[in-house]
Amino acid sequence: MKNLGKAGACLALWAGFGCRADAAPLPEAHAAAIRDSVATAMDTFREIGSGPDPTAVVDFYSESPGFRFYENGELRYRSAADVRAALEGLPPGMRITTEYSDTEIEALAPGLAQVRSLFESTIEGEDGFEFGYGGAVTMLWVHEAGAWRILSGHTSAPVPRGG
């Protein structure tokens, strides 16, 4: 039973990195560099996503066959191509702006980071249409092909609780 906590922690790590008793944690300087680099990627992701072409953010999604993105407990996208198709389905002139707050970036291993954040998004159309929503997001970012990309994630909106 003593090793159950360690086994559970190992299961939480990305399978490709393995679980070894002698695995050393990232040096703080390396972890800080990963946090800074992912924060910069997220800022760019947000800025590009707020631009006139929402599909421009698709390059921030991994092409890995393991890509998955969930919304409110449902698998919504199985690939970056699914994300692109959804964004291409937006009416012309539609803009999406997102602000993140209380963001935590955890360096898990070289080339791997988890992001936890609250978000507020606004969708605006040229005809004056506007819709806002927010909630929480978690994302697993991987460094591949020379850039940080989202491998998996989940967004959820607050649900009123009884009581």
C-alpha cells in the first residue's frame, strides 16, 4: 500500500516518459524556462485567436493521433483538423477573444507542461452579435516540431449546484 501514491503519480505522467524510481525532478531553472516559454506560447495563441482569422490558431494544436479536446465533459475534437473545421464553420467576420486568469503552468518533464486557468471568452459578429462565456480550462502542452502545441485539453463552464 505504501507505493500506491507513487504508482498513482506515475500513471498521471505522460506514458512516453516512463516511471522510474530514480527519475530526477526538473532543475528549477529548466522548469522556469518551460513555464516562461509556455506562457509566451499562450499569449501568442490568445493574440492570434483574437485576430480576424480564427483558424490561424490551428497551428497551436498538435497533429498527434493522440490529440483530444473535451468541452463540458464531452469529447468535442479528436484532431487539429476537427478544430479547424469548427473554426471554419464560424460566420465570416466572427471574432473570438479570450482572457486567462489565475493561470498555473506546471513543467512536468522536458517538452511537457500542464496549464490550469480560468478563462472568459467573447464571440462577436460583424452584425453586432455578442456572446460571452467563461469557465476553467486545462491543457497539456507538448514541445514538438520546434514549437509548443496543445496535445489535449478540457474546458468547462460553471454548473449551478443545489443546496
